[in-house]
Amino acid sequence: MERLIQRIETASRAVSTLEVLLQVPTPNEVERDASLQRFEYSFEATWKSALHYLRDIEGIEVGSPKGVVRACMQVGLLTPSETSEALEMVDDRNLTVHTYNEELAKAIFTKLPRYAALLRRWVRAIRDGIYAVEE
């Protein structure tokens, strides 16, 4: 359980770094690209926290980010609409990790505030799920 709590804290800190950078009023190209990088590692930390939550708390073994997203909906960590958005987020994260395209970077950057809010809710749901088990 301690390792899972550490993973959630790491995910929460990662999302905070993304949220801070998204507060920049008129980001330049470097700040935009830094935001995309922060999105990538925030997503990684969050889905891996969810992966461990599913395994340790729910007894569900899943291996891929999309599988984790779907399983999180099944156990009530994500709503159906959040699940749909999270699946879109997985696709966008895959695009940012594997290719660099200026227009794609601009398009995904516009989604980052929405994704950051979703990541924050997801981390909170995982944390709440752990504390519900401990009670």
C-alpha cells in the first residue's frame, strides 16, 4: 500500500507541474513544448498509479493505458464521459511521444487545460479509493 501511495503522490506532483506551466498567459514555443513534455510525464505517472491501484486494491491485471482507463471506469474511478476523454488523451499522448509535428503540437496544446483537469480528478479518485479501502 505504501508504494501505491508514493505513486499517487508522484502523479499528483507531476500534474501540479503541468498546471503551473498552463498558467503562463501567453506561452512561447518553448513553454508550449515544455507543457507537452509535462503532459507526457503527468499522464505516465497517473496511468501507472491507476495500474497499481487496479492490481493492488481491485485485483485487476491490465497492461496497457487504454485497458487501465477502461478498467478505471468499471470500478468507478472514471465516469463514462471521463473515460472517453481519457481514451482521447491516450491517443494524443502517443502522438506527442512518437512524433513531432508543429501543427499537432499546437492542436494538442489547446487540449492541455482539459487534460490537466482530468488527470487531477483521476489522481483524486485513486487517492479517494485507497482511503475508502482503509476505512
